[in-house]
Amino acid sequence: MESLNPLPSASRIAALIADSSNQNAKAVAISVVAATGSTNADLMQAVATLSRPQLLVAQAQTAGRGRAGRRWHTTPASALTFSLAWKFERPLHGLVGLPLAVGIALAEALQVFGVTVNLKWPNDVLRDGAKLAGILIETASVKSAGAQATWAVIGIGLNLDMPAGLEAEIGRSAAAIPELQDQSRERILAIILSALSDMLALFDQQGFAPFAARWNNLHAYSGEQVRILDGDRIQHEGIAVGVDDIGRFLMTTAQGRVAVVAGDVSLRLREPV
């Protein structure tokens, strides 16, 4: 009996890309594995040997990670998990704002399927206020032909279905896109890869500035009372405004406007008193 969720075909994804006009996506090598520990870890180990961008899709990950080393919980049938390694001309410090731009690309790809999402700073994609997808970006400076090359490995986990007990296991609400279960995974991945590759090419040329307005149009918490937390400590609280041209989160506080640089901090809606 055929599996309800067969392993995606790398050649089919490549064929869909080849039939498009997207030259940036056509430059990407595509591979698919049934299972691995972490697609991000695999590509981070490989960047020194890569000659072109690489997409690695895994039907299952046993050690998937989110931000700050948190475990990413999925099952093979419930999510798309993949990583994209991309070489940049700009230096490592020029990648500020990249997680935000990745969120935009993912949101705009999902719009092709009629799915509306919002973005939460700095790296979450929300649907109806619950987390639909997470983004983890790791970077490396690699010496190649006597010069330093900057690589980013962009890991994405996208919930297609909601396994029983997942929300209880992770201790928070989560979202899914069950209506995409009827779509071929190759088509979903091809459309996401096209959106990501175009975004990355533009980001390499111009940084985050061209994306700021697009992110703000997708901002989940615009005008809401929010807090920035460092662990359990409140760093700032006030009204969420949006992001600036370098990806800093802007808030209006009792002390005035503040700009928060992404780090190991959390953004939360302020609980009603």
C-alpha cells in the first residue's frame, strides 16, 4: 500500500523549478533524505565543500532544533522540514535582518496557496496567533580560494498537520495548514524555494532595507501591548510599532521609542491586568 506521505522527489522539485523562470532557484542543488538528525547540522558540516546553494529536505529529523537550541517537534507526516545553504557576497555582519526576510519569503510563498499568515519578530510565522513555522539561521565564514566566503544555513520547519498531543508536549498553541495536505510536497517546496532564492539574491545586494515595509505589512503584533523578555526578566514593555531598515524591533515605551536588536530575547504579548 502506498504511503500517504511518500518521500518527496528531488528530481520532481528540480523539474518544477526548471519549468519556471526563476533563475535564482535554478542555481540550487536539491537533495532529499528519509531521515537525518538535523538538516541544518548536515549543511553546516558541508558548507566548506559546497560550490553552489544546496537545499536539503528531510522527511524526518531526530534532532531538529529551533532558536536557542530548543527542540523542534514534528512527525514525518505532519511537517515539512528542510534547510537551504546560501553563499553571500556580503560579510557576516551584513546578514542582520535575514531571519525577518526569510519570514517574508515564506509568508509570500504560502499566499500562493491562499494561506494568510503573520510574522512575529524575530523569526516566527503565525497563523491565527499560533506558531505555524519556525526559522533557524546559522552562519559560517569559510575560506575558499584564498578568500573568505559567508554562508548561511536557513532551517525551516512548517506544520502541515497537528499531531495529537503536540500542543500539550510543547506547552503552547501551535498552528497547521491541513488544507495543504492535498498538495504535492514537491510543489510546495518548489514554490517556497523560488520565493527564498529570489529574496536571498536581493538581500545579498541590498540587505534588509527593501524588506522592512513588507515585514511591517505582515506584523502580527502591530499596535499591541508587548514585552521583550530576557529569560524571565522584562527588558522593555510598550506598544509594538514594527521594524526599521536594519531589522531592529521598534516599540513605544513610557521612556520613548526604543529599538531592540535581535538576540536571545523573547517577544510576548502583554497579559491583560
